[in-house]
Amino acid sequence: MSRELIVLTSEKPTLDLQVLASSPLHVTGNYVFDAEDRLLLRVQEPVLISVPGETERLLGIESATPIWWTEIHIATASPEADHLAQRCAETLDGTIWTAR
């Protein structure tokens, strides 16, 4: 079952998946795969949210605007995928939201 993390940051985030995804993982664009070529996660390009109250409406989280919204989609229910997604979110150094 897939799930997602949403990271809200005040500055446009940059994330080097090549650095975070150690061997035997490999990266193609914004996708991270395991050694068996199974998709672990996908990081979407950040989106600038400039509408006041939009994060509260969508997530129930108050935030200043403008704010950057980055989604990390975990494609598989594995500890490795969860750990990597959490590392990515922490590296972005913002407010992390998850439905879980």
C-alpha cells in the first residue's frame, strides 16, 4: 500500500536523491528503486503555495504564505522505503505531514 509525506518549507527545497539513496539503490530522475528494480519512492517537484489558508484547508496545518509544498510518495510498504522517505523529508528541513 502506498502512502505519502508532505513537506512544507519556507524556501524552495533542493534534494539530491543520489546522495540519499545508497547502494544497492538506484535513482532515475525523481524515482528511487531497490536492487530488484522495484519502485520505492517518488519525489514530486516542489509547488509554491501562495493562497492564504490553503495548507490549513488541505492538511489542517496553519502556515505562513508563500510556502513550498513537496510530496514524497512511498510506493511500497517496506521499512527501507519508509526510512528513505523519512530521511528525504528530514533533509528538506520543513514541517512534515503524513496521514499516518
